[in-house]
Amino acid sequence: MAESDTRHGSVDLAARVHRVLAVACARLGLSPRDAELVRLHSNAVFRLPGEQLVVRIATNPRAWASVAASVQVTRWLAARGLPTVEPVDVPGQPLLVDGMVVSLWRLVPLAPGVRGTACDLGRILRALHDQPQPPVAPPPLAHPLQEIERIVHEHAHVLAPSHRSWLRQRIGELREAWDALAFPRPQGLVHGDAHLGNLLTAADGRVVLGDWDRVGLGPREWDLTQVHYTHRRFGRPAACDLDAIAACYGWDIRDWPGLDTLIAIRELSGLSPYIRTAPAKPAARREVAWRLETLMRGDVQARWQPPADGGRR
């Protein structure tokens, strides 16, 4: 990777999202005194126990439409009984603060040490994919390579010339491959980022699905791909969990030859938040360099740093 320009690396992202949280809370008459930053990656996620809220701050200023869709769709899904996190009824949600998009959600009291299972994920995805189109339809799923294409263009200074050249060529190849895919299942409502890490187990035993920022209308196969991408690159979930997801969903995407193309697209699109935050986060710069090194040599066995860990460093 190219050395980061100090002008781009001067912003302390953690300090900025704390300021955004303070402004949003002031607007809504909430107290951020006990706020706990639990995640800082493509989104900053704060837990406010005193207010019984979770505040999500999208660091991508273009995220307003997708976050607004997540609020509308999850409100509708919750009313239909789908196990999902629920947005808070506050005026003007989501909020735009200092170029970041803020949404507020009901805090799910968690069962300590209890995680949702692979079968839970397969079951919830099956229920989601059986839903009709919402009355307020979310936008079509954005092309999965649209964001990385824009990021490579706008953040070229973060990348070495050889990395920029390879990425542009690879994006073009995978765009053609995506356009040639024959999806076997009908299109409909998709979560957009379905994996075990987005399951929350409540103290009352309920398992709900969170992180709906990428919800849209598109191919259901996209929802079934994320776990196979994370299995390849992060070693999780385990192979037996992939079997359980398929069994509880009712279809095994591994029987479809297009899966490898979707995994390759996931690998490339997953670079976006790292490249965007690299100027302010040395860990992100290191991760981009490592992922590109392995991708450019065609290494499908190399393990990558998971976002949950890399985003906190």
C-alpha cells in the first residue's frame, strides 16, 4: 500500500463518532453519559444502557437512503412477527449529523455467553425470504461492486499503483461474471449482510437478526453467500454450521455453480470499509495490504483479520 497522506490521516475517527453521538443525543434529549462504543468499522455502534438504546452511526455519508430503508423495513417486519431488532420511534429518524447517518434502536438485553445458532440463521433467512414485498419498498439491492469501485476511485491515494490497477481490472471481470449469473431462486427482500455475528440472543431466549443497513430487493442467493465467504477467510462458521444453515433454510447454495463468483465478489466488496478508513486507522491499512496480497496471488486459503477484531484496534 502507498503511504498515507497526513492530510487524510489526521481525523481521529473514534473521536469524531463520539462527537456525532453527543450532538444526536442533544437533539433528542437523550443522555450519552454511559455510552459504550462496542464496534467501530463500517458503522460505529454505541450501547446506551441508561436509555435502553443502541445508536448506530454510519460513517459513510452516502448511507442515508439505506439506513432509512432499514428503519422502515424492520419496523414492518417486526410487526409481522419476524425476529428482528426494532427501531425506536423518534421524529426525523435517521438523523444526519456532521456527514454521518445516525439511527436509534431498542436495546436487546442479551443472554450472557449465549449465541444464536446456524440453524437460527437459516430459519430466520427462510422466514425473511418468504415475506412479500413491503408496502414501503426498499431500494433494489445496490450492485455489490458499486461501492468498492467508487472507493478505489475516491481513495486512490491509499493504494499503491499496482493495487489500483489490479483492483480496477478485477472489478471489471467480476462485474461481467455477476451479469452472466443465472440465479435459480426468485428475487425478493434480502438482508444483505447475513451471518452469525449479526444474531442476538435476548435474555428471554429470543434470537433476533440485526444490522439491516444493506436491506434491499435482490437475489436471495446473496444472503446465503456471506457465511461461505466468512468460512473461507475467517474460519467461521464451521463446516458443520454451513450444513445446518442449509438444512434449516431448506436449500444448499453449494449445489449452485454460481457460489464461487459470489464469494469472490464478497471478498472484493469487503475491502471497502478498510480502504475508506485506512487514512485514520493503521490496522485497516495493514489489513488492506494483506488482503490484496493474497487476492492478487490467487490464494483462497489465506485467513484474514475479521472485522469485529480489526474494527476495534
